[in-house]
Amino acid sequence: MSNQFTQIVKVKEEELNKLEMSLAKSKAMFRELTRSMDAINAEINMSQFPKSGSSSKIQSTIEHQKLLRSQKDKIKEKILLTQKEIVHFEFQYKKAYIELEKVRYMEKEEIQKELKNIKKKEAKNLDELGTMRHSFFNKDK
């Protein structure tokens, strides 16, 4: 049974699905960034300074360490932004879910109201039919 809320429910469901997809993407991005951070931390921990050798080798090791730390800092920033994004999408999702449930409730109430009106009309029609039938059968007597 379709009513004025049916289209609104469909729109709200689409909205909820979009938010769910965005939330899933953000969570996947967070996992990926965490893996990258773990890999960089492992690489930083594994690298050792040369105990002997040329100064260029030591300089390249220092540059490599700086590069890794720079990447680590960038990933930290991205992780923080992604965490904020996840919190934002979770909030939006909860809000959209509540709105959807409100509209579904109103749709259900509207359907109940329509069914009640239909039952009243059916009862009225049956009463009318009974009255007409009664008068038709009593007219001949």
C-alpha cells in the first residue's frame, strides 16, 4: 500500500545506504593507513646505522630515516583525519537511521489509518447492503 511517506522512506533508505558506504570506505582507509604506519614503523626499527664506511653511506641512511619519519608524520595526519571522518559518518548514520525509523513509523501509521478507513467503508457498505436486502425481502411480504 503506497502513501505519501513511501517515497520519503525510499529517499531516506538511499541516504542511509550512501552514508553506510562512506563509513565503510573511511574504515577501509583507516585500516590501510594503519597497515602503512605499521610497515613504516617496522622499517624504521629494522634499519641500522652503519658502524663503518663512508660518510655518504651514513648521510644516505640519515636521509632515508628522515624520509621515513616524514612519511610517518603524513600518515599520522591522515589517520587523525580519517578517524574524525569515521566519527562524523557514524554520527550522520545514526541521525539518518533515526530519521528513517521516524518516517517508517509515520508510514505505518498512515497505512493503519487507511486500513481503518477502508474497514469503515466496508462496514458501511455491508450495512447498506443488508438494509437494502432486508427492505427488498420485506417489500414482497
